[in-house]
Amino acid sequence: MKLTFHNVTFERASRPLFSHIQGELQAGDCLHIQGANGSGKSTLLRILAGLMEPQAGTVCWQGHSIFAVRASYQQQLHYIGHKNGIKPPLTTYENIQLQCALRNGEHTPEELEAILKQLRLENLRDTQAMHLSAGQLRRLSLAKLLLQKTAVWILDEPLTALDSAGQDYLLQLCQEHLAQQGILIIATHQDLALEKIKTVHLNKKTVPMPSLAVKPTPLDEPMPNLATLSRSIATTFYHEIKTILRQACSWLTPLLFFVIVVCLFPLALGPDPVLLHTIAPGILWVAALLATIISMGNVFRQDEQEGYLDLLALSPLPLSLLILSKLLSHWATHCLPFILISPVLGALLQLTLLQELTLITALLLGTPVLCLLGGVGAALLVGLRNHGLLLPILIMPFYIPVLIFGTSALLAAGFTQPLSGYFAIMGALFLLSSACAPFLTSIALRNGVSQ
Amino acid sequence: MLHWLNQRFLSPKLFYETSTAMLPWLVALFTLTFAYGLIDGLFFAPADYQQGDGFRIIYVHVPSAFTAMAIYAVMACCAVMTLVWRIKIAAVCMACSAPLGAWFTLLALVTGSIWGKPMWGTFWVWDARLTSVLILLFLFLGFLALQSVIIEQRNRDRATSVLAIIGIINLPIIHYSVIWWNTLHQGPTISKFATPSIAPSMLYPLLAMIAAFLFFYVFILLLRMRNQLLLRDSQTTWVKEALQ
Amino acid sequence: MSILHMGGYGAYIWSTYGLTLLVFGFNVFRAWQEKRYVRKIILQQIKQTP
């Protein structure tokens, strides 16, 4: 079992952070990365984990580049970064359930409770993570180490915020991991009382050992077990819904926004029923577009802040499926409410009954497309501060086909013309976007995570 | 042929040298085609039966629109090359083409609406073609906005590539839905902006102008790409030599 | 004068052609400006790192 890295170089703003780092780690090896603040320890660890790409050089697992065998490597890797990768609105126990699902693992509730006890968090089982202290959150982030045995551990300053009991516990875990022939890569300021074999000082740019050319050994690809996969994805979906629902402000606001925008138009244009009946399709659809795109701005925000996106990028589960589950949960909580209330507003705008039914169907078909496209846009903007209205500017031109066919369907319903063609086209748009958008979103997310 | 292209264009240094050789030719070709198209189009092509001399605006409007769409197609190809094969030149080409695309789209819109005034009596008509060009302008501006916000160069290349790819997938869909929307709301009457069947004496200057605009695009593109490559590789030796 | 008049469409035609030339000229100017800026920056960098 070998993890080798050769000639790794990374620059930031055209200045080399570190260059020509190389090494070879075998089972039972520990690599301690030291250096002053800003010397690039976290960057090097992220490169070794596969979250970032080096400017030059390669990282190889069993002789294969880690990008070529991404699924196998990530199955064997645990990465703990600066951030904890938890969801604040979920309880401690739910967070551990989510971590288990993300690792595609199967654990009975008793096993999860036992892990809680080991982490001394059993009394905080049903406390929401937002109420935990920094040290308790750090211990929670260690849960994944206990959930699954993997070959490689990459830990970035894991001892921060931990009290001395916690630190001793973690070092004990590390020792057991090494004894079980695992590979440990750790960055910390403190001296470790472990059997250090190799050290890298990033400031001194020492080259610890020559790396030997490794012949690629055949890797067994992780067997996709459909039952476990679907259960894991379903669990993540369920937890995402719970996360969103517990933050009432985030999902009720699109609903209110929709209502207010629709009500602005009669105020602006006058209450003439004939006029309102004519322009109602446009008003309702434009309001739906605006409400959706504004809610899409927040879809990845909390995950990015908590480091949860790193976990998504490193999960053995296919990233496209994780993204689909996340966007579906976003749609269900942010768009479905205003879809359900739209007939009421339609009545305010003098829609006929057939138009009301068409409205609900068209919105049900069209808003998922809006969410999928918005998801790509939101992923493109991960890591950027204060981008304000950039997401609407980028994505709203792509909403135009949905807008055109959605409003035309409503107009046709007003004249009792056949509607099947419109629904067919909107269905086709939905299929096309659900095929393309998750893939593009995963590229954009990996790009965003590597910043 | 592919190998020759690979050799010539994929390394920044070779690209710089090759483009240095190409630039004079581009200027010559542009001057020839532009002069011919301009003179023939403005003075020698016979006046149109319906529109009189006003149709001569076609010689700047159609090339602008054509070049704008060609630029987007080039950007989309470069986006695929950037994401799939990590070709740095493709990323630079895409980044430099974007402002040019925006300019040509804007020019097409403005010339189109100036043409509209004498033809339809109004500066703007929501017909399918002009609306599609307007949306194309939004796509270019969105691309430029995203480009300006991301600081790290590699992330910027990849993110803008993804945006370009979404755009190229959506562009036919948007175009056809706008055409359809237009027929829906205007009814079955033929759009007043019907393209007449065009006589050869009118066609040749048009083709020449299209070629001229494309030569101009490539010329400015190469100039800007050279500048960007010098900046990106500013620490390497070939840049230092090239500037001495 | 008939050249300027262009059968009554003179204003429209010449304004469009004029705008086209403006856009062309502006882009050439920007490319040239960028080239000067890049040269300046890189030559400074070369002087700074011997």
C-alpha cells in the first residue's frame, strides 16, 4: 500500500509556495508536516487529499495518479481539514448519521451510539450542532475516523480546539491507526509523541527521501452496491430536508417574495380584470423565476462555510448524485411552497380554472429545470465573496426557454387550446437539464472547492 | 496536419512565434477584403428594390452578427478543450475572445436597430433575430462578469469554461424558443425583416465583409492572446528573450 | 453629395459605418495599450528579480 508524491509544486499569485516536494509513504508510515503559518501546510494536505491540483508534480496511490483512480482513493481516505464539515441545524446524532451515509457505510443505531460515547458526546446526542462548543464540534468531526477504517488519514491541525483529554484521545487513535498499518499524514505545530518516521519542513524545503518509481498495482474498484448507494443517497436527501426545514427563514422567504412580487403588478398597472387576465401568465412566471434564482444564491453557502463541500468532494458516493439529492431537497423546500400557493395568486389575477391547473403543472415541470440550472451557477460562484447579483445575471438568460413555454402554456389554456405539446417540451427540457446539469455542477464544485 | 497544429499552437512560445509571422498576413488580408467589401458595397452594388440604398447597412450588420456567433462557437470549443485536455492556449483564447464577442454583438444590435428606423419606423422590434442577438449579448456580459470576479487564474479558466458550455448547450434551445415565441405573438404574417433572395452583385461584397470582420477578429485575438501569454508565462526565459 | 445623401438614408448608413469603424479602432487601441502595459510590467519584474 503506497502513497507517493513526486515533484509537487504549488504557486499562489505566481509565487511558489513550495516546490519539488516528494516522498513515499508505506503502510504504517507517519508523515509530519511542519512549517510556519502561511507556509502552505494546508495546501499541501489538500493536494495530497485530491481536493486541489498541484501546479506540477503528481500524487500517486498504488502507482496510479489519484485523479485517475479517484473513487478507489477516496474510499480509502479520511481527510479532516480546518473546518468541521457539519451541518449546524442538525443534532449531533443526525450529523453522525449523515457522515455515515456520505461514506456509504452501514451502521446500526447501536454502533452510532457507541461512537458517540467514545467521543464523549453521548449527553449531547440531541443537541443541535449550532449549540456545541468549538472543542465539541472538533470531536464530532473526528466521528468519521471511527465510522470506517480507511488506509490513509490526512489530518490538518486536528488538535486545535481540543482539550487535553481530547488531544490524548486523538493521538491514541492515530497510534492505533499506525499500528493497524495505516498511513497518517498530519500537520500540526506541536511535537508529536508518535513514532515519526518522516518529516517535511515546508519552510526549509528539505527533500526528505528519494521516491522510487512505483509500478502501478492493479486496484480493485469499489463495487457499487445499489442498495447501499440508494440508501445513502436517500439518507443525505432526508438530512438535507431536515437541515433546510429547521431554518424557517431560508425557505419561507421565497414564498413571501413570490407573493409580494405578484402583488406589485396590479398595484403598478391598475386593477382592470381584463388587463390582469392577459398579463397574469407573465407575472406569475417572472415572479417564480425571480424567487427561484434568489433562493439558489444560498444553496451552497452554509455548506461552504462549514467545510461540508470538502466532504461532498471526497465522498465515495458519486458527486453528481449527491448534487441531485441536494438540488432536489432545495427544490422541494424552496419552490414547492410557492407552487402550491400560486393558484391563490392566480385567482387574484383572474385566471380560469383550466389555467390554474395548467399553472401548477407547468410550474411543477419548469421549476426543477430552474433549480438545476441555478445549481450550476451557484457552484460556479462557490468561494467568491459578495457576488451579489452575479448569479441572476449569469443564469437568467438560460431561464428564457422555460419562461417562454411556461407562459405560452398558460395563454393556450386561457383559450382552451391543446396543452400536451407545451408539457412535452418542458418535460424534454427537464430531462436534458437533469442529464447535463449535475455533471457540470460537479465540475464547478470541484473547481470551487480547490480555491 | 494535426501533428503540425499540435506543434505550432499548443506551446505558448511556439504560438507566440507563429503568430508573429501571421500578423502581417492578417493585416493584409483584412485590408484587401475590407476595402473591396466597403467600396463595392457602398458604391457599386445596385440599390435594393424595396429598401433603396438603406439596405447597405447589411454590409456591417450581418458580418457583425455572424462574427459574434462565430466567436461564441470558438469560445465553446476552447471551453471543451480547457476542461477536457487542459490546454492552456485554449483558455487564453476563450478569455480574450469574450470582450470581442461582446463588442460585435453590441455592434450588431445597434446597427440592426439603426437599420430598423427607416425600415420599420421604429428603433426596436421584438423579432426573433434581434431578440436572440440581445440574449447573446447577455451571455457574453455574464461571461465577462464571471471572468472579472474570480482571481485565481486556473479556477477562472475552469469556471468560465463551464459557463461557456452551459451557454452553447442552451443557445440553440433559446434561439428556437425565441423564434417560436415570435411566431406565436406576431401571428402567421411574415416578419417584416424577411431576407430577400440576394443577387450576386449584392452577395459578393457581403461575403467579403464577413471575411474582413473575421480577419479583424483573428487579428485582435492574436494580439491580445500574445499579451496574455506574456503575462501568464512572465517568469519563464522565452518571455524574457521575446521582450529584449 | 449623392454619396452623403444615399437616397435619403445617408444618416443611417454613415452612422452605422462610422460606429463600425469606431469599434474597430477602439479595439485596436485597447490591444496596443495592453501590449504597452504588459511590456512595462514584465520589464519591471525582470529588473526586480535579477
